[in-house]
Amino acid sequence: MSQDVQSQVTPEVKPEPDNNTINVKVVSSAGDEVFFKIKRTTKLSKLQGAYANKVGKDVGSIGAFFSPSSPFLYDGTRINDDDTPASLDMEDNDTIDVMVERASYLHTSHTLPYLTFF
């Protein structure tokens, strides 16, 4: 009888995880976090644009005073426009750092304000 019971029990089928997409956290130098779910083949320039849109800035203005190149870093290396999660060997729940500027004006006796960074 135990064989009859075993034959009637069907194994539970678990859905396989989607290896084509990953979750990515983008963390600004100010500590703000934004989460994205992207395909491993998506160019990270698209993620950069989505991040800029989410924080209400133009992608060209993010980190513009820090560096003329990309302010987005993965494992300490600047992300290029053509990079993808697959090309950088990114894994699910990895973090991308973005260096955003914090600028203020100091007014002195000069007629032009000076831009300082913190």
C-alpha cells in the first residue's frame, strides 16, 4: 500500500529563478538608495537614465563636477555606456555607487561666487 501512496503524491514543482534578470541597488554618495530590476543584457546607460529620472536630474548633471566621466561605479570601477550586468559579471542584489555632487556657493567680497564641494 505504501507504493500506492507514493505514486499518488506528485512532487512539488518550484519555478526556476529567472537568470535573465537581476535586482540592482544604486546608492548615492549621500546614502540614498534606488532599486531596479534589469535584464543582464541591458546596457547600464539605460539604468543610469532611469536613475536620473527617478531622482529628478538630468543624467549629464549627476556627478558632473566630480568627474567628466561616468559617476556610476561598480566594484570601484567606472561604468561605461556599453557595459551590461553580464559584461561586468554582476550578480543579483549587487550595488552600483553613484557619486553625486553636493555644491554650495560661498559669497565673498568678489563679484563671482565660488563653488565648493563637500
